[in-house]
Amino acid sequence: EVQLQASGGGLVQAGGSLRLSCAVSGLTFGNSAIAWFRQAPGKEREGVACIVSDNDDTVYSDSVKGRFTIASDNAKNTVYLQMNSLKPEDTAVYYCAADLNFTSNCLGDAGKYDSWGQGTQVTVSS
């Protein structure tokens, strides 16, 4: 059974940084993708970044491109989301998820993600 554990959220001022971690167990990283999604109150879930395990290809949403970086440490079975230049509109619960049979476009369809971690709250104050 694949399990994901997200951590690292917190309260930060606008312009600050946070690094989220997603510890993954029960998964051989090959042929998979790991993504970070977020959901703010009253808003739809949004995919923000993903990484493909086979080749470390990454995709970012336009809203975070240039500010967030996703990276994988396969030795530690952990995927990180480095978030810089945070804005109040980045406030949300952040979730990591695994697509166990990745084919293409890792941010294209949240429905392809089989396993989800619990969320971690990120709050950015103005």
C-alpha cells in the first residue's frame, strides 16, 4: 500500500519561503509521478507542481512558475516543494499525491492520482 505523508506547512509573511516535504512509502518510484495540489476555502483544488519519477521532468502551474520548485530525493523516498516569494493567494491546504501508472501530462488530471497524503496548511500573511 502506498502512503504519503505531507509536512512542512506553517505561517509565513508575504515574500517568505517554506519547504514542504512528502514522505512516500510502499512505492517504487519508476513509472510514477508525484504532484502537489492545493485547495483554498471556497476554491477548487489546483495542481501546482509535479515530477515524473523516471526522468525528473517537472511541470508547474502558471500561478507558481518561477517561485516554486519540486524535487525528488529517491534515496529518502521524499518529494519536496520549495516555495519562495510566497503571496497571500498561496494560502491553502497543500496535498501530495501519487500517480502510480503515469503516462503523460502529470498536472493534467487529478483523477489519475491514486494515493493522497493528508494536507498541510500553508498560510501567508500580508
